[in-house]
Amino acid sequence: MNARSLLVAVALVGCAREAPQAPADAPEDVAAVRSVFLTWSRYATTGKYDSLSTLAAPEWVLIEAGRRFSLPELVDVIKSFHADSIIEHIDTTTIHTGDRLGYVVYAAHATIWSSGKQTPEREMGTVVLERAAGGWRVAVMTATAPAGM
């Protein structure tokens, strides 16, 4: 190997190194992801729909029952409930974080109040968040209401 080949090899190895990574499940990242997840839930259930975009990544998407929803479409679906109030309880969560991505797997139940009538809802889902310059942002959500839940 000549000097030029060695220099190219060293340069390639240097380029191939990954940027320093945050430790997996760093407590401050888990707390930040939990906070964004709970704030998202609060905004969605209290009619603060315009605030959802402050937590959403630019390419945000929800996938539910095989259908893809944009953020405005999600807001339209929530508004279609004509709910006087929505009370949601997060039953369980699992949260993991890494350098650029974090995720929440959750189970929840809600009561939707409309015209004095209450409708129970159950849901399981996954929320994928990406680390951005301003903090964690919700990038992808999946949700389902399995039978017997």
C-alpha cells in the first residue's frame, strides 16, 4: 500500500465514524419524550389543535386501520366527534430513546362526552419521535382499537 492509498483509507475510516451518540434511554431523553407524548395527548383532547403542530415533525403522519392521515385530517376526525369533552387515561407506556429516535408504545382508554352521552374508547398505539434542534418532535403515530381491549 502506497502513501496515497493509506491516506485515502484513513480518510474513509474517518468519514465512516458515527457522530457521538446519546446513551440509550438517557433519563433526560426519556423524560422529554414522555413530556411531549403527554402534552400531545392533552392538546388533542382539550381542543388545542393548533398547538399540535408545535410538537409535530415536518413529515408527521398517523396510520390507523391501514389509512394514512395528515395532521389536518386528524384534527377533522377529532372535531367530527362533536365532543363536549374527551377524558383520556394512559394506562401503560413503554418508552425508549436513542440518539435520533425515541418511541412510546402505549395503551389508553378514553371517555368521549357529547350531548350528555358518554362513549368509551380504547386504543393501543406507537408514537415515534425524532430529535430535532428544538427538542423531540412527533414523527409517526399508529393507533388501533383491538377487539376485546
